[in-house]
Amino acid sequence: MLNLFSTVTKKVVIGYLVVVIFSLSAVGFALTRLHQQTGDTEHLVNVEFRIFELMRDLQQNLLAQENIEKQLLILRDPGLSELRLNRNNEFTRYTLALNRLQLSDQLKNLIKLIKTYQQANTQLTESLFLENWSQAQKLSNEMTVPLRVQLLNYLGEYRQQQQQKINTGMAQLSQNTNSAFQMTVLLSLLGICLSAPVSIAVIFSIHRSIKELKIATQRISAGRFDHYPEISGNDEFAQLANDFARMGEKLSELEQLHLDTNPLTLLPGNLAIDREIEMRIVNKKPFAHLYIDLDNFKVYSDRYGYKAGSDVLARVGILLQQVVAEYGSPQDLVGHIGGDDYVVLSSLDSGELLAQKIIEGFTELVPSFYSAEDRRVGEFSGEDRYGVRRIFSLMTISIAVIPSDHYEYPSRLAISQDCARVKEYLKIQEGSNYMLEKEI
């Protein structure tokens, strides 16, 4: 674009004053609208989408706080207090991030409501610290629970409004692009009447860029996030094209993460797990791969029903997160492949410890899934996957621990194959077990 200006300037010196007026009018208008479009796009990416993400994160955190608070008040286990503190700290971080954005009146009202909730939560924390359970229960029922429900409703409504705002902004971008395109072409055509060479150069450059941005805007508005405008150079058009590309990648990533998340446990699914494994392999970062499988889960679901089976899967997901939060690190990943299969990615040093703690926690948890009679007997009759009736023990858990440094060249395929092999070996053993791959 700078070279184009230089050429036009030279022609002005020669005497094409009229051509310069129309050409500069076209380019100036396009750049002005382009600057506006760039600002609007950056605002959408850096503010509106960020607010939408923070609303989602706050909702998920509040649901996690609710779950931990219920468990703590029922079980009165001080060990849950640390997990609750982590969730509270996470909630505070999200709130601070929200405060750093441009706050509308509606967001300011949300911040006031959050502060009220945090004050109530602080009172509850003090009662829990003093183990004043009756006072804690009262505070939960009368303050934190109603405020949390109010917050969740507010966040849900605001997310819908924010989604509509984003959609409206995208549509406005497309409309503005069309308007800029039409006006630019008009001004350029007037210049062509006076000097074809200069006008053709201006029209070709601007028309091509705006056309690409128009297509990108329409495709992104239609939900197609894999389109990248082909605009070269370092001018504003190229910057806007890069913004479109980054926005498309971000939207695609958010869509994939949403679709990939297991709806039952809200844990990352296969795509997120595979991406994390590949990233660690590429970065040559050693890790322990824990493949976790429930034994006798199918016969349990057949006996107690689909709802009971779903509750088991959800509670096991919570157990894994609690164990990893307590004995792992923030870089660890807890994923749900599907059904009764889970994956934990951790450091080499903590892989075996996590397997031990998961088994300990599951052993304490599993009796609560069964009736008093089944717990007393310790087994029951049922049909296996082949329709053969036999005696089954209560559910157990098998964990294959595969360290990445076991391989000279680690790969997802090799790890997956070894997980399957170790799992089959563990399933013929009695009780809950884990095994390092190198032990076989």
C-alpha cells in the first residue's frame, strides 16, 4: 500500500491532480473503514470473546464450589477444605480478570453481586475453619446457596446476551465491509475515467482485500472457522486478515473444546487428550500416562440401571480431579475417554503415587454405590457381555501406568497399545490394581 501511495504521488507531480483526489479519496475511505473494522475486530476478540469465556469459567467454578461445599458439609472432611480453597482462589482470579476489562453497567452490577457472594463465602470459610458445622450449614442455606443461584442465573442470562452481542457484532462487521466495498469501488471507478492505469492498480488492491475480508466475515458468521483471507503484505488489510485468522482459530478451538468435553463429567475428551500427549511428545517433556478402567461396570449398570451407572462415572471423575489436585500438579490433565475409561497425564514422579491414591479413594467410595445386601455379601449374580450368568464382585478399578521414557521414540499409538495390553493383564487379577508398564 505504501508503494501504491508513492506511485500515485509521482503521478501527482506529473500532473494527474484529479486522479490523485479520487484515488486518495478511495484509499483514505478504505483505510478509515479498515481502521474501524480492525478496532471492532480487536474489540470482539480481546473484550467480548474474553468476557464470554470468563462468564463460562465463572459458571463452571460456581458449580464446582457448590459440589465441594455440599460434600464438605455432609462428610465434614477437613481434607476437602484445601480443594474448596483452590476453587475460591480460582474464582478470585477470574473476577480479577473480569475487572481488568472494560466494565459496562451490567458488568459492574455483576461485580457487586460477586463481592457480596465472596463476603458470604468468607464467613462460611471462617465457620468451616472453626468446624462450627451447624453455623456453616446455616450460612450455606441462607447466604451462599441463594447468592450462588442468583449468580448462576445472572451469568447464564449475561452469557446469552453476550452471545447475541457477538453475533450482532459479526453481522455488523459484514455489513460495514459491504458498505466500504461499495463506496470504495464507486470512488475508484470515478478515478478510472480519468486515468486507467492508476485507477486499475488502486481498485485491484482494495477490491481484492475487501472481497477476501467480506468472504471471511460471511463464512465466520455462518460458523465456518477454517477460512483464512489470502492477503499479503504488512498493511492494515493484512493485519485485519491476521485478526480474522486468529479469531477463526480461536472460535474453532472453543467449538472443538465444547464438543469434545464429556457432557457427563465435564472432563476433556479424546481431542484434548491427544493434543496434550502430542504437545508433550513434541516438547520432549517426559510424562506418565495413566489409563483408568472400571471393572464390572457393565454388570453394575445392568443391575442398578443407567442413572446409577451415570452417577458412578460422574463421581469417579470428581474423585480423579480431587486426587490430582491434591497429589499432582496444575499441569496435570484429567480426561474422560468415554464410558468407564479415563486418562490422567502427570509427571513421571507422581504417576505411581496418583495411581495408589486413586485406588485408595475408589476403594472407600465404591461401597456407597451398592445396596446394603450387596455390600454385605460382597458379590452378586449377573450376566457377562456374552450372556453367561456368573458371580461378580463389587466394582474394582484397574490402572495402567505408562511412563513416556519407557520408549526411545514415544508415540500415541505405542502408548495406546501398551495401555490396552496392561489393562487386559490387570483385569484378570483380583481386586483393584495398578501396574507400571515396565513391571511386566
